[in-house]
Amino acid sequence: MKKLLFLGALASLSTITYAQTVKPCTELYFSEYLEGSGNNKALEVYNPTNSEVDLKNYRVTRWQNGASIWDKQFSDTLSGMLKPKDVVVLVIDRRNPAGTGADTPVAIELQNKADLFLSKDYNRSYSMSFNGDDALSLDRYDATYKTWVLVDIIGKIGERPKTPGGWSDSFPYSTGLGTWYTENKTLIRKSSILTGCDTVAPVKRGLTATCDQAWNPQYFNPSTEWELYPRNYFDSLGSHTSGCATLSNEKVQVSAELKVFPNPATQSFFIESNEGIESVNIFNMNGTLVKTYSYKIESTPTFARSSEYTISSPEKKILVSCEKWRSGVYQIQVKTVSGQILFEKFTK
């Protein structure tokens, strides 16, 4: 039986007695992680429930360099109300255009995505100064037992992965082998993920069982729940596609789908969606925008044209030429006519 890594205010709690699976779509969780250049640091938290949530009962904690003891300076409480099926975007508070070093300003594009700015003074708060080797947790205050409990974790608390690179997709996921995920990358939670940590267990204070808390994983393999995107990729912040999403009439929202084929390809490939395609952005893995195309609706219709392909209407399938592209991996972002944002990787 695994044991929970007891932390901070929970340090007096004893061994877990049994575990249980979290009911889907009932608790807030991280939906995006951005560890970019300089101070480009951001987190997105998603509310999968059908109720508005008071964020004053939640905080974000950074477990620096393998720490396992909670430290006030590494934790920031949130604020505001989060609507059902909505997200809150958290960005490090570095906005002085004259700032240098630890005060280097966040990119304007990322500042514009923020709902809350955290960790304004580096000497007082470090929660958002994370790097690829820091675990992060989303914590909720349990009023019944008057304590904070973990509800989601990125990384493994108490473990410091090898840098550069951070946690990767190769066992044991912390030694620098395989594809690096948590350093200089953007991660987006897969739409199939309906909870944060999917296993919780009641813990005990003495002989008395208290509230449930998320299990700290034995191993953290980011590829199982997260999609990998380039460094400084900001576009998807502000919304999250999840299987928890419902319309106000409680009918399940139909999700758009995206296919890229053939993949890999050397000459050309198709981008296909089951909805009309409004726009396409293509990035290399350094986060540089390589190509962008859009279908524009005006009073007198005009259509986007390029040397790559022509969109004469909001097509569901388009052909893209890649003959002159450099070999490598590219990230394709598609916005459909219903406003859904879809992603897929392409290899030249």
C-alpha cells in the first residue's frame, strides 16, 4: 500500500488506511502549465463542476527543488469567483517594463491572458517562480477539519528531477531520459482527463479519520495526462476543452475533432476537422510562428489566400504544402467555426 507524502499542516497525520477514486468533474484541477523563457510563468485552473467556486478556498504551492515540507513563502491563496466550466489564468506578477534579472517583465501577450497576478515580490512569495524541477500543487481549505488538502499535483512532491529537462516521458521519468516535459515547455491537460489526481485517501489525525487528500504519485509520467507544446506558447490560455464540459441545458457539448495526415510527410499534408476551419496557426517546437491562415467573414465575403493553400470557404479539409519546411516537429493549432481550439503535432 502506498503512503501519502504528508506535508506542512498535514504533517501530524498518519498513514493512509485505504484509497478511493475521485468522482469525475467534482473538483478543480490544473488544466495548463507554462514554463517559458525568463519570467514567462503561468498556470491555468479549470472548474469542471456545475457550480460557481469561491477561489479564496484554494491556493497554489510550489515545492521547490524536491521539497516536501510546506513553506508559506512558496504558497499563494487565490481570489475571486470561478464560474462553472471556466478557467482562471494565474501569471507571475512581473510587469515593470524596466525590470531586469528576477524582475524581468512577463511578455505582454502573456500579461494580457492573466486573470490573477501572483508572487509580486520575490522576497516574500516564490509560488510562481517555478522551474522544470519544481512540483506544484493545487490545495483546497477543508473547513470541517480546518486544514489544507491537496487536490492536484504537477510532478512528484519530494522529488527533484534532473535538469535541464525536468520530468520526462521515459521511466523513471526524473533522470533526464526521453522527451523533456516540464522545463521550457507548455503543457495542456488532455480533454479525456476529468479530475486532477484521480486517487484520494482518508488520512488520520491520531485515530480519527479526517478529510481526503490527493495521493502523491510514486512516479510522475507527464505524457499520460498532458499534451506537450513549445516554450512560450500562450494561445490556448483562457479556455480548456474537457469531457466535463456541458451546455446550460445539461446536454453534452459535441467536441470538434482534428486529423493531420499523412503524418509524417515531406511534400504536403491535409488538416481535417468535423467542423468548418476558421483559422490555422503552425509553430515550430521553439514556439516560433511558422505559418498562419484564416477564413474571414465580411459583408462582401473575401477569403484568405497564401502560397501554401487557398481557403475559399470555411472548409473542413484543407491541403498544406510543407515541401520547403525544415525537417522537424511542428505544432498545429486550429480554431473551428464554433470557437473550439484544437491541437495536433506534425513531423516533416
